[in-house]
Amino acid sequence: MRGKSKCYDELYAYCETVPLVDCHDHSVKLGPKYTDPIQVIIGEYFLTDLGSATTEAEARILLDQEIPWEERWPILEKAWQRTCHTGYAQITRRVLKKFYDEDEVTLDALHRMEERLLDLEDKTRFEAILDEAKIAVRLADVWPDVKQVLDRIYELTPRARLVIPLPAYHRIRDYMGVQELMTPLGRTVTNLDEYIDACLEIFEGFKAYGAVAFKDQSAYFRSLNYSNPSRAEAEKVFNWFMEDPLRSASYPDGVQPLDDYLFHAFMRMARDMDLPVQVHTGPPAGLYGDITKANAAGLANLLMLHRDVRFDLFHANWPYSGEILFLCKAYPNVALDFCWANVIDPVYCQNLFRQALSSVPHSKIHGYGSDFGGFGYAPGGGYVDRAWAHAQIARENIAIALSDMVELEYLSFDEAREVAYAWLFGNANEFYQLGL
């Protein structure tokens, strides 16, 4: 993509020199090591578009490496023709051009690629791509082995800083689930006080290891509208399933008082530990998600109550742009994070970057987060090739938006450079206290 403004090329060239804070990454391990060219095409999120344009059954066939890739090609060819203009498809196009020197998805191109497939399990290659993308640090939501974290022996992927995954700790619904969470501490808890104290001990262990934030993606499972129940209401639910290990409360309705109470307790811990909280807002990954539960507007009461907690609201709340702009403008403790969103809908982000500049303090915008590694044919693999492509698109989106605002004489070129630096690096570096 290229902006039409006169200063676009110069501003984009500047953006290419700015290091990136990757605010959201799921790389549990190096990888993937591609073994057939269709894997390169479908990658991770693009599989969702393919499933949406064809059928879920055909998408599953594309993932089935037991079937020779040439036999899967007719399905991919048809699906690609229907999806080749989406933001996810732009990732695929850029990966093909950059790493395989191919301009189009064709059968001949895939045959040529077969001899050159990337091995991203090679640490040297993995880091070289991070270097080329100028990704300085990655905030890793990787659901690690908690015992290894507490013992400070957990091994992160290159340039990663850990975040503390919250949902499992407040979604508890039965006795065994509670005790499994306590296994890393080697103890059994018997009441709500012991459970909350143990959670704090675990979270403090994460921080001692180097964790820089909490992360919650409960919008996949429940509404973001957290009530403020009393301790007695929460304890009633907790005691009900603790007194009989065979009981299991229904989620989310049967445990909502406990879930909500614990979430507020964890926000107070975040305040006291001086760690920001990342919250998934907007789109659920995959097909058939419920977008209504994930609108950041549902967080308003929580944000208002916990004024001393720093919240980073993810995915630009796509497609609810007005709500996220209001929250970021009216709530001093809220930042707007464009992680993932730049490739979900590049045009949405270009427009939102422009609107954010005119409506929100520019110090509250975080422009990039790759968000790869969570699923696909190689769950947990880094997909650093796609993170590189995503970084390029994020820089383009910011350069397009800011150069347009320069053209409108809304700000000067030098001011646009300052804003671009803040959005790509400076704001997140300060917000997460990374010390880079």
C-alpha cells in the first residue's frame, strides 16, 4: 500500500528506521519449519478467511498434511481467488514476495517454493527476520509452564518479555480446577482467602521472572461487562463447589459472581504490583465468534473503578471504532492498541489512526502487535515471517494516516515523525516500563 500524500514516501522511509515494540505475540517456540508450500500460504489467520470463503470441511483438508499438497491445491486455488484482497491475504502476498520472490499464488509458484521452504526453527534465521523487521521486544502471551516460571528456568523465544495470563485464575468452576492451578506451589487450598493469596504468590513469581503485564482474553468466553459482587456472593459460589469435588458450576452464568469478584481482586493486584493490564477487545479469532461480548464499551464501569490501573485495550476494538476512541479519550488509564487489527482490516486502521490523532492524546496509542503463534497448522510456532509482513503493514498504515494529516496541514512533517516514533516504539516502551 502507498499513501497519496506528497510526504508519504519520506514518512514511510522514516517509519522503517524506527524500532518496534511488538505488544502482543504468542510464540511459544521457534518455528514453524515449513514442509509444504500450502502451509506458507495459509499461515495462521488467513485460514479463517479461507474457511469463510469456502467451507470448514475444505479448510480442514488444507490443513491435512497427510494429503499431498498437490491434491489440496484445487481447494486452495478456488479459495484464494475469493479471498486474495483481504488484509490477511496481504500478509501472504508479502511473505511470498519477500522470502520466495513470488508475486502470485499459482501452482507453478508453489512448485518453485517447494525447494526453498523456510526453517523458522533455526534460531539464527528467526532472529535475522526480527532484526530486519526491527522488532526490539515482544510481549509474549504464551501460557507457560508456571512451575518453570516460578523456578526462573522457563525459556522464552528471542526478545520476548512474559505477560501473566489471567483467565484461568478467575474462570474457576470446580474443586479439581482450583487444585490444578495450585500444583506449581505444591499446596492444597481450602477457602477463598487461601486461593487469592496463592494467586498473588504466583503473579509475584511471574513478575520476579520478568513479566511486564497481565493479559486477559475472557471476551472469548463471556461478556466484558464485569459486575461488582460482594465477597459473600463470590464465596458462596466458591464454597459450593469446594465442599464437594464432584460438583462443577456452569460457566459463565453459574460462576459469574466469583469470576467478577476475582477479576476485581486481580485488578487491585495489578495496581499494587504496578503492572498494566492487556485486555482482548473486539474480534474473536476463528469463525462463529460472538462480537457483541467483546465490545470494549462493556468495560466502562471496570475502567472507572480501577483508576490506578493502566489498561491497554487490544485489537483497536474492531469493528467498534467510536467506542474505543471515547474510552481512550475520556479515561486517563486507557491506551488504544492496534495489535492484530492492522491486518484484520488495514483501511479501518488507517482511518482510526487519523481519527485517533484528532481525538485522543497521541501518547496513548500503541501501533503494533503481531499476534501470531496462537493457532493454525503449527500452534505455538513463531510465524516470524508473518510478523515481519505485519510490521511492514503497520508502518504503512501509520505513514498513510499521518502523511494525510500533514497534507491537510493538521500537523507538520516533523510532528508526524514524532507521532510515528511514539506509536511504533516510544509509547509502549514507556507504558510497559521496558527500559529500552
